[in-house]
Amino acid sequence: MRRLLAPARLRRLIRQNEIALTALAACIGLVAGGAVMGLQAVIHLMGHWIFGASGYLSASETLEPLRAFGGPVIGGALMALSYYFGPRWFGRIADPIEANAIAGGKMNLAGSLFLSGQTVVSSGFGASVGMEAAYTQVTSALASLSGQRLRLRREDMRLLVAAAAGAAIAAAFNAPLAGAFYAFELVLAGYSAAAVLPVLAATLSATAIARLLGGNTGGWLFYAGDVPAKAYPALIVIALTAAALGILLMCSVSWAERAMRKTRLPGWSHPLLGGVLVGLLALESPQVLSSGHGAMDVVLAIPFPVETLLWLLGLKMLASVISLGSGFRGGLFFASLLLGALLGKSVGALWITTFDMQLPVIIFAIVGMCAWATAVIGAPMAMSFLALELTQSLPLALSVLFSALVASAIVRQFFGFSFSTWRFHLRGEAIRSAADVGWLRDLTVGRLMRRSIVCLPATMTVGEARRRFALGSTKAVPLVDDTKTYRGLCALTDLHAEALDPKTPLADIAIHTNAWLLPAQNVQDAIRVLSRHEADMLAVLGPDRDVLGIVNEQYCLKRYAEEMNKRLYPVRR
């Protein structure tokens, strides 16, 4: 056993055996389930100690005004301190989606623990943010650390990070299938037969350990009936409204950030101002505090008037925007579910009253919560499986899938981002999903170019160049002037044309004088430039337009196809 667990032997076993990789994913799922339960226990304790809440903080009917206001303010002060000191120690911290898209699944554990700690402080002190970001961050970082220690392949690293994130969601919601499709849709950005077994092993083991530890991993909303066709117009209304409000919510966070910057306060102090504003909202309704698990139970259980539901929806949206816009850490996962439930229940109550339908309003609430979450998070299948696992109703899950697809189509057409990719876009990253583009960035023109080349003076005559380069010896030769500055390419087919006067200077037959590549460009950019100029090859220039090498279009296409095949059809060895 000791020899089997030796790092080198274990690494070879995992690299060569899918069952061993699945076993590792299952172990990561166990750790993820325990970590989620531990973080949930910490949040419950903080709600009791800070606010005096007996259960979920957002389920409290009333709170002492001093605690309701003071909790977010103290949390904002702690966040301000973390922003003042944290960047000096950790720098920029990638989440699982960014890590899988750019870094091949590599994450920094210390930075991830710091970010998760910020999320715990934010949610525990009442900021309107979800804990799901902390769950996925810390579990994915642990999985990434395991993969880095074992020196696994890039594809296996990405798979373990996705499995850990899915396991965290599965444990948080008692929904292994929803967690698995969260991993597929958001953290892997695709489905593959090789990924199914490890991801499901992680989500099932995480759910099992969460249930074993007896954590409150979500309620069960059983529904045994069908959803009649006459209810579908209401589902469309809910989906369209959820998509529109989801886009508004995502944009509002960036608007709030710009508004904070216009205050001219130091950036690290913005959470303190946000804490004051959230504290004022908490005096109006404690349901805006924290992620909203307790508020969800209250909203689904009590038949509130439509006016009250809409009022709570507005307050929760505002609290979430202020919290994230001012710098509190967390996500919009559970906030989106709660906002969608409020929207769905509001529309459902009006629809049932107007058309005298004999349907429980909970149907519309579940459809609303999954449609809104799809609009913001961007995972229609994960939300559909979440509804299925919550209600045990296939007809309702199909209705949820219908509304989720409608909401997703609207957001993709008119906005084009999920909340995570919207944040990347604001930072200047061209990331639309967790699809692996890091290898593409690594495959640069500088790596692809042929360096050992001979340049000819642009003033050299055709006859002299013919004596130096026989037809077929190469395809083209770069031309330079007296200062070694690039002046175009000389194609050997043009050089050896019979009608050409041997005394003609090479500058007269130069091609692609205004087209070249830079060493930092990636292979996709190179192929695009070569195609635009209809060039078989182009020179690679340095900052002073000096010739560094030559890139061949055929070689670029070959290397690009090889790397794509490695990702699509990985070979275990």
C-alpha cells in the first residue's frame, strides 16, 4: 500500500486509469461536502452571535434595530480592512471558471481561502450575497492543489476543478444532478463521456457526506401533478420578465461600482459605505440580509399579497446590487433563486386570480426561481435538474426547462453574458465561458515561427538573389533596408519568373509590405491575419520592425488542429 501511494506511482496510476481519476474525484467530493457543511455551520453561528437570530438570518420577522443596522456596517469595516491589506499578500485571485478558461485549472489555495473568508464575512455580517461562491472557490482550490501536487495533465486538472465546484453545489442544495450539470455547463463549458463518471462521483459523494453530517441542505417541495397547457403563457411571461430583470440586475452591479468610484472615497473603503446602506435596508426588512435561505422558506410557505412580494423583490435586488457594487464578496446564485421565486409567485398569484386556475402558486415560484437563476448564472440544465430534485416532479421539471431555455435565449440574444463572464468582460477579458482558451494563448506566434532565416537587402537585384536561392529551396525570403527594417517578402516563384529582368531590384517585386505578425499574437490571430491578406506566410516583426522569423499558414493550421484534437480526444497514458 505504501508503494502504491508513492507520489510518482500514484500519479502514473491516475494518469493512466480513468477509475483511479474517478476515485480521486470521489475523495474530493467527500472533502467538498464536509467543507460546505462546515461553512454553513459558521454562517449559522455568525447569524446567532451577531444578529441574535435563532435560525436562518433572513427568516427573522424582526431584529433589534442596532444589530440589524450594525451587522452590515461592521462587516463593511472588516471588508475595508481586508481590501486595504489583502492585495499586498495575494494579488489577483482566479475563480474556478477563470482558472479553467485560462490557467488550465491552476488555482492559488491561499488566495482562494482569503477570498472565501471575505465571502463568509460578507454573508455572515448580513451583506446580500450568496455563499455558493465561497463553496466552489475553496473546494475547487483544494482540487487544484491536489492536481498540481500530482502533476496531472491540463485536462485532468480542469476536470477535477469542475468536479469540485459541482460537488460544492450538490452538497449545498442536496442535488447531485444539479451539481453535476453546474460543473458541465459553467466550469467545464461542455459535456464529454470522459467527464461524466468523475463529476457524478464527486457530486454523489458530496451529497452523501452532507446528508450524513445532518446539515440542512435544502427543502423538499414535492409536487405530484401536471402543468396544464393553459399555464404556459404565464411561464413565458415569467421567463421573459426574469430575463429582463436578470440583465438589469447584472448591469446594475457595474453601475453601482461606478457610482462608488464617483464618491472619490478610497476603493478599499467602499464596503463600509455599502454596509451602511444595506443596514438601512435591513431596518425595513430583515429578509434582505445574507444569502436569503430563510427568506426563501418564508416566501414559499406564507401566502403574501402580491404587493408585499414585489416590495421584497425590489428591496432584495437593491440590497444585492449595493452589496456587490460596494465590494462585498459573494455571488448572485441564491439571490437569483429568491428573486425568481418572488417574481414567479407574484405572476402566478395574479394569473390564478385572473383566469381562475386551480393550480398551486408554488409551481410558478419554482419556475420563476429557475428562470431568473438561468438568466444570471447561465445553466439551464442545472436549474432544470435542481427543480426535478426539489420537487420530484418530471412535468414541472420540463416546464422549468422550457422557461429556463426561453430566459437563456433572451439573455444570450440581448446581453450575451452570464454574471461571471460579464465580470470578466468588465475587466477586459474576452472570456464567454470556461472553455479552455489558455492553451490558445500559450500557442503564440513566437513559438510557431521559424527563427533561423536569411534576410536580403531590398536593393539587391533579382539576378543576384537567383544565384543565392534556387527555386524550391524555400517559399519566401524577408527583405530589409539598410537599417534592418522590414520591407516585405520576396516569393521565390516571383523571383524566378522568366519575364523578370535580372537587374530589377527586389523591392519592386516585394509582397506583403504592410502585413506582418507579432510574436505575442496567438495562433488564432495568426490564422485570421494570414487569411485576411491571402498569404501563405508572413514575417514576424519585433518592436523596431526588425525581422524575428517567418510563420507558415499550413504549419499554423496543423498545430492548431493538433492542439484542438488533444482537448477533444485526450489519450490517457
